[in-house]
Amino acid sequence: MDNFARRRADVELGAESLTPIRTLDERLAAWREVTGRDIGFRELDVAKDYDELCELLQALRPEAVVHFAEQRAAPYSMKSSWHKRYTVDNNVNATNNLLAAIVETGVDCHVVHLGTMGVYGYGTAGTKIPEGYLSVRMDGADGTEIEQEILHPTNPGSIYHLTKTQDQLLFAFYNKNDEIRVTDLHQGIVWGTQTAETKLDDRLINRFDYDGDYGTVLNRFLMQAAIGHPLTVHGTGGQTRAFIHIQDTVRCIRLALENPPQRGERVRIFNQMTEVHRLRDLAGIVQELTGAEIEYVGNPRKEAFENELAVDNQRLLDLGLSPTTLADDLMREVAEIAERFKHRCDRSKIPARSRWVREAEPDMRAERTGRTQAAPAPAGLGSRGHDG
Amino acid sequence: MDNFARRRADVELGAESLTPIRTLDERLAAWREVTGRDIGFRELDVAKDYDELCELLQALRPEAVVHFAEQRAAPYSMKSSWHKRYTVDNNVNATNNLLAAIVETGVDCHVVHLGTMGVYGYGTAGTKIPEGYLSVRMDGADGTEIEQEILHPTNPGSIYHLTKTQDQLLFAFYNKNDEIRVTDLHQGIVWGTQTAETKLDDRLINRFDYDGDYGTVLNRFLMQAAIGHPLTVHGTGGQTRAFIHIQDTVRCIRLALENPPQRGERVRIFNQMTEVHRLRDLAGIVQELTGAEIEYVGNPRKEAFENELAVDNQRLLDLGLSPTTLADDLMREVAEIAERFKHRCDRSKIPARSRWVREAEPDMRAERTGRTQAAPAPAGLGSRGHDG
């Protein structure tokens, strides 16, 4: 099921995937041609078409539902009041509709949801991020001390991330009240564009977003290198983030599907990431690979300038995930795709123009935040303005 | 601003306030007549009419907004998929619209929101409930231990309560990102019906809900006593809950308004309650006052059968709240109102018919849950079925 919201956002933003992504009909036909297998499809808005969603669940009685029906970009969610309101309305209602529909139809299906590592916020505490739950001590009503496992505290950095923290509460409630089985995959920043399946045919190629709203950092760097644009590092580049290659994303979803929770088991939360990098180091790696320049530009986000990050991803490793890392050759593959389609790039779409705080200038200061000491502001900072 | 959702729910449920609540126009006119003062009013749906909300904020530039624009009953929120979806959609969008509108208009107003003690869940942990925040220890990314204040973990018992936990996340985000000043009043179960203001004129009388969806427990007991109906205790009556008289609710809102947070201050969270009672003890108090019988009926909710509860309400006491308790004479006043309007009671609306779990029989077991030992099931349990 899809409502083509992402394609409509392209129209709204006047942006396009760097890769020439085909219509869904063409992609489904190509898949049939190449593999002899069918993928079913229904155009449907999960956040709105509740009755149709129930009918489909009732008719298909699926073993699992992979729930990606959410607006998925932090900068897009912060562009304006409309975008904030759309993101909250769409994401929270989509998740609640799905869960209510599963209860109403009585279908015993496993929900695999794409969350985000960003629910935890970055750098505000410098904590090691465990998988979903945290054991804390509280004062008991009777004066004794009580140890309890709680959902790990969140500190979302945008309206988009916020909606995923609201989703968590929905999952926890329906899991407790109705024993709905859920795996929530808190994903890092995805890079890469091809998977084993999409490589089968050119018509199956995935999106490659490079614009300031939907493009993710490593793909943006590789595309920028391909067109001779400096690598745009926001702020000091001291932000440390978790990453995962798109092929591993697919593997993780498969691992989650093959290992469903038992009825009555609490929500499973996996950290779906394979490695951690500081953004300026990442720019350095791409520079080494491609010879591109690096440019430090203003940071439109309100976030810690520098942070440490350590993430536990043991549960997916235990299920058999064998991480693809930047050290593997796949970064070169992405660079080749960027090179192949660079004629499709609209340079005016590269700057990240969505501001976290209204009317404010992008913040160029490097200052002490949280537990980390900011690096000195790089020389030439801001010389080209925020849009690089 | 009001969209009259509560009056429409009466129509939907075929229920009415025990007291003859007047139209808003009549109430506003009565207020003007009695006090010589005007209360402005605009019919508006905060969850939908975003542009009009912005225009009003822009025109009025209020110092504060008291935000009650939410579906407020747990049983109503659990009646069906429609009610779950309506409650989530209405409550989350109302709160997000208000916050987005404040950011968009740049009006520096204090938001006073009615939360609920129910965000914490009852009896699952037996913890003492502090005011909003909890200090916890986490592992640091660098191997050290970090102490951090987090929003107190939640464990909502219904979709309604869940939406208030989602609201908390919205407040925390807009407070962090946009420095919106918020006081969140986590209220206990309200009892009573009159305040100093509504007593000024019969036409100003407040609602008195006694139906299974919107009626609150102590008011229901007093009304049941007035009509010679047994006091309906759900389950074992071992549930311990926090209470507040409606007059104190008004005082607390006033105290919150008179003591706004500073710009940049984190969300203030007060526990708006004055005393704690176990439900079967409460029934005992009403029995003593009125001579009514007590009947133990099935519990439609999924909750702990027995729980301890201790709540910190020091911050409102420090601001000057002088609690009205059951020991005061106000319980008699409520009994008198119930007596005066008992001819308006529709006995068929008394049973709580909204089930937490689909198709399930109301749970009559008394079992060990959480940290508390259940009392033995009272004799005659269930002899009249769940609707008493």
C-alpha cells in the first residue's frame, strides 16, 4: 500500500531523485519480468483510508505488516507550520490506524516498523544507547527503592523524530492492552541506493535523494563530489551519527520478519545501524576517495555542535546481520551511480533551507554543548553563506 | 474557543448531564448579568481550524492559553476503533496546532495544559510519583556513568491517557526548540460540580456526568446513592487513585497562570491532586454518608486490581494551594445536587459498557499484580453481571 506521498513531495519541492526512478507500475512489471513473481499493490492512505485498510487486513490476513507509511525527513518536517502539522497528523494517525485495524480485525500479525535512532537525540547526554529499554531506580510508594525497565528516554531533534517517539508510545500501549506483536527498528542514517534486488534491472533502481530536505548526508557528499560541488558540512561537522547501508536495512527487516516476537512479548526494539561516524570525518573519507573540497556551512538545525555516540546493535548481530561498512567497496558503487546520473542534478536543490528556528540565522557558532568540547570553527566558515 | 465536542458526545451517547447545563450563550449572558463582565467566545475546532486559530492568537496576543481542547474520557476513548482514532487524531492535532500556531505567530504566551495523573499508570510499579521529572543513571558513551533528569516514564492505561503522554512529548519538543513556555497540570480524578463562580446563578451550573463513559467515580457514587442505586465498584475496588475537587482545579489553573515559567525554563509539570483514596474505601465513605449499598461489578478496564499510590504535589502547595478534601463538607453539597436533580437520571446510562479488550468478558478475577497483594474477591461478586 502506498499513497505516493513521497512522489508528491518531489512535485511540491520541485526536486527529483538523482536516479530516474520509474513509476510503480513499471517497477512492478519489471520485477514480474525479471523474477516471475508478483508484488501486490493498492493505492491507499493508511492515515486516512481506515475502512479500506481493515478490508485489506481482513482479506489478506497477513503474517506481518511492514509499516513505513510515514513522512520520513526531519528537514521537511520543519519547513513550515503546514509541514509540522502534516507530519504529526500523517505519522501518528497512520500508526494508530494500523494498530486499531489489527485489533478490530483480530488479525494476528507482526508489525515491523521503521523507527529512527534520532528518537534519542544526539549529544545531549553522551549516553551509550541500549536497545530500547533502560533499567532505572525509582522511589517506591512504600519508601523502598524499585528497579524498573522503562522505554529508553527520548530527546527528538525535529518534529519528524518526535512523531517516532509518539509511535513508540502507541506501540507500547497496544502491545500491553491488546498483545499486538511489534518490532521497532530504530534506524541510523541510510546510505547507498542499490540492493541485490534493484540491481537486477535498471527499471528497479531506487531513489537517490540529494536535495536539502530528503537527501541523507553520505549520499549528498558522494553526489556533490560527482558534480564538482564542495562537500557541505553543516556547522562544525562535529555531529556523530549512526549509519547503515540500504542493503543492510533490507536484511534487518528480513531478520525482524523471520524472528517475530511471541504473543505477550513486549515491543522488540533494535538499533538498526552498523557503524558510527563524525560528519567531518565522513567528509574526509569522501574527500580522500574523490578529491572533493570540503565547505563548512551554517547549520539550519538546532542540535549539539559536537557529540559522542555509542550504540548497542547486538540484537541484530545476534540474529545474523553481517554489517556492510564504509570500508567495503559500496561507497565506490554509490559514487559511480552519482557519476552516471549527475546530469540529472539540479544544483539549486542542494542547500538545506529548512530552518529549525523561525527567522533565525543559521547558527555558525561552535560552542560548548552537553558533554563535549566543540572543535574550533574551521577557517573560512560561512564565507559562502549557508547554501554553500 | 470551543467546538462543542462534549455536547455532541452527549447526543451520540444519548446521555445528559445530571445537572441541566445551559447553552453557552445562556451561560455567557448569565455571567454578564451577574458580574457585569464579558467572556469572549468563538466556535472553533482547535484540531482543525488552524488558520482561524492563528488569526485569533494574532489578534488577541494572549498572555496565556488554557488548553483543554481534548477528548477527556478514558472509557469513551476505548469504545471502538472510531473512538480510539478520534481521540488520538483530535488530541494530538489540537496540541500540535496550538504549539505550531504560537511559533508561527510569534506570540509569547504561556500554555497551561490539562494533563492527567493517568499518564503514569497505576499500580504497575508502585512508585512514588514525583512532579514530572525523574533523575536516572545511564551508561555514558565513554564508559562513565551519567546522571540525567528525564520526563518521568509513563504507562498510560487507555488511549485517552496515551494521548496525554504524546502531548508531553510535543510540549518537551516545542519547549526545547522554540522556548514555548508550558505548564502541564497532571490532574487526578475530579469530583464536585460547583465552584464559587457557578454558585452565583443557577444558569451557570456545571456539568455533572454520571454515565459510564464520562462520569467520574465519586460523583457517580453520590448520584447512585441519591437514586437508591447500589454504588458500583469495578473489580475489587483495590484501585488507589488521586482526587481533586473541581474548585481546587480552578485554583490550580489560576496558580499556574499567576506563576508562569521564565522563557527558556523547561516544561513545568505539577501533580494537580490533593488526596489519594482506594476506591472501595471511597465507596465506604459514601455508604457511611448516605446508607447506600455497595456492589462489586466486573471491571471493564485492563488495570491492576490493587495498587498503592503516593504522589508529590508539593509545587502547587508551595504556590499556595490549600486543599479541599473529602473531609470537608463539600461531599454533602455534591450529594445535595445529586438529590436535587435525580429526576433527570437515566439509570440505563449508569453501567460502564466500554471494554478495554475486545470481546472479552469483564475481568472478575482478583490476582496478584505488580507489587500489591489483591484482596479476596468480595462475596456475591458478579451476581448481577457487569452492569450492576
